[in-house]
Amino acid sequence: MSKLDQKHFEYRRNKLFKNMEDNSVLILGGEVEKARNNDVNFEFRQDSVFWYLSGLEEPDALMVMLKKDSEQYILFLQEKKIEEEVWTGYKIGTDKAKSFYLADHSYNNHETDKFMDLLFSCERIYYNLGSSKKIDDLIFQGLEKFQRTKSRSGTPNPMIIDPSILIDRLRLIKTKEEINLMQKAIDITAEGFRKAIENTSEGLYEYEIQEIMEKEFRMQGAKRNGYPSIVASGKNACILHYVSNDKKLENNDLILIDAGSEWDYYSADITRTWPVNGRFSSEQKDIYQLVLEANSKAIEECKVGNTINEPHMKALTTMVEGLIDLKVLNESVEEIIEQRLYFPFYMHSTSHWLGLDVHDAGNYKDLEDNFTKLEAGMVLTIEPGLYFGDMAQNITKNYKNIGIRIEDDILIDRSGPINLSKDIPKEITKLEK
Ligand SMILES: [Mn+2]
């Protein structure tokens, strides 16, 4: 159950109602159970959009938001059956759902005929076609039926419109309440990182460090991670989404952890890199200093009025200049950026939105190809990195297999950037301690 008051979910729905056209209806499916094998399912997590608008955690739910004459919020839920609850746990049931989740009506989820006529009485149906086989089928069945009466009534088919733009825009700007939840996820993650850093030593396996960190997440009350933890030592740090986490830590390796706990569905997303033996080698230091400088300078660019591309360009330019100083690259800054000569060392971008999803909803460009402007309430990551993996060829210095990323979570605020993860050490002196 969410720590947010149900009124907060209602507030979100009301904002969405405002952005919907008159004489329209929105239909949204929740997450369904996914089989792992036989009668065992994967761990259930509600779909983020469904959660954002309902706060309801049960599988196989549907919601309908009708804007016609009046505004109505209608929930369709799994039927409450005592004999099934013995196996799968309690369900709220239609009666209680109405008062608890502030729905105008609620039905069992097999009573879909209750909304078919309702859908096709509107000019617009907001639905993300292809998002749910079950709803797709319902819509097509409804359309088929509608065709048969069309010739008499002359009414055209309802328009089917993807509601993502409306909803993503809401999710992109976080409220004060959401920021508090995100800060909590980040603070818990910080405790986990502290434990991981303190307990790093040669001979342990990556998954043991993972366990030490994630145990702390659980002990602090976060029951899940926002995404699978990346615990990568040595050369593995050059694999961006490495999740095998099964190598033994070696004395001269760096270890890179990219992880985030989830708190009330909000995810943190932090990366730190530190030396297994407690001391950076001079080559590791060269690269680390450079990534750290890119991280700090990019954070300064996270201000209202800049676009999301400005922090990226700042991080990129900083690292390119550094790579020239270190004689890894020989061309001019302009040439390197234009011809993407940096790509073997820096192949990802610097930021993504953060929220309910680790790569959260929200566009990075508009339809005219302009980068999104940063506004107060947006949360994004700043995560420059440099990698000397298999793509890095002909490197004269001993940078081979070094992979370093430093990632913070930044809130855009009118007063300037707020680094929500500033308490997690990233300076060389602090990490060596
Ligand atoms: Mn990230």
C-alpha cells in the first residue's frame, strides 16, 4: 500500500481529467501476473502508469476515466473469493475499493460489458493500442459492433488516441510529496553503498558485495530494487548493463556499482566506482578525476532554462578535453565531437529522467526535434563514464579494462540544481578511506 494519501492519486487523476478532451474516455490496464514456470509467477509489480493514477497494487485490474457530462473514475478488479485468497492473499473487492480508492464505481474484472457501450458512446478513446492483448481485443470487438450500426447513425468511429503524451508530461514534473519519496529511496541507497564500500575486499565475489548492499536496502525498509544491481569489477565495468555479478574481486581492480532501492515505487539510480584494495593506481586516478570533473560540471548545468542536452554536452566536452590531455585522443575537441571519435570510450548519454521507472517517462525532444527544457520539479541522472573495454584500441597508457561511471540524481529547482545523492562519497580521498 502506498505511503501517499489516496487524495494524492485523485489529484493526479483530476489533472489528467483536465487535459482530456470533452466527450472522451480513457482506458488503462494494470499489470498481469507473468508465469515463471508451471504455477509459479514472477514477482508482481504494478504497472507504473497504473500505479501513478490509482495506487492500486492488485494484478489484472482495469481503470476507466470518463469525461462526458460528468467525470467518472471506474475500477475493474479481480473478484474477491475467500477460497482463492487462501492461496494468493487478500483482495480488496469491489465494495471496499470504491471507498478506499475513491472510485465512483467498481466492478469485477470479468464484467467488461459494463464499459463497452460507454467507450463507444464517446468521440475519443484514450488508449495505448498494443499495450494489452485483452483490451486490444475488447476495443476491436467493440469497433466491429460499432461498424454494424454506423451506416444508420452516420456517426464516425471514435478516435483512438495514445494517452502517453498527457500522462508522461504529468509524471515528468514531480510534486513535493514525490520528491520526498525519491529522497528516501536515495537515502536508503546511500546506506547500502556505504556498507558496500566499507566491506569491499579482495577475494569476495561481486554477488557477495551485492548482498551486503541489498541487505541494507531491506533493513532500511525498501523491499525491492528499482532495477537489477550492476556489480562489476575489473573489465566487467566496461559492460554497461553487466548483471552476472559472479566474478571474484582482484587486488588491483576497480569495482563499479550501479544500483537503486525502490521506495513506494520510486527508484533511486546511483553509480559509484572505487578501488578493491583501497588505493587508486595513478592510471585509475587519471580517468577517475576526469569523470568526476565531468560529473560536477554537468550537475552545474542542471538549471531551469537549460535543455537536457546542456549537461550532456558539458560532460562530453570536459571528458574529450581530458582525453586529449591524457593523449588518448589527438584530434581537436570539435573534430572529436563531430566525428564521434569519443564513442569507443563514452557510448551512452549523460542523463535520463528518474521516477517510478529508473528510465522514467518523459520526452527528451519535442516533435520539432528541440531538446526538452529543464523545469522545476524534474529529476534526472547525471552519469558520465569512461570505459576502456574492447572498443578502445591502440591505447598507449595502461588504461586497458578501466571502467568508471559516477552517477548522481539531480532535482531541477528554481534556486539551482539540488543533488539528492550528494551524501554518497565520490571524492578520491573519501573513497580511499
Ligand atoms: Mn542511470
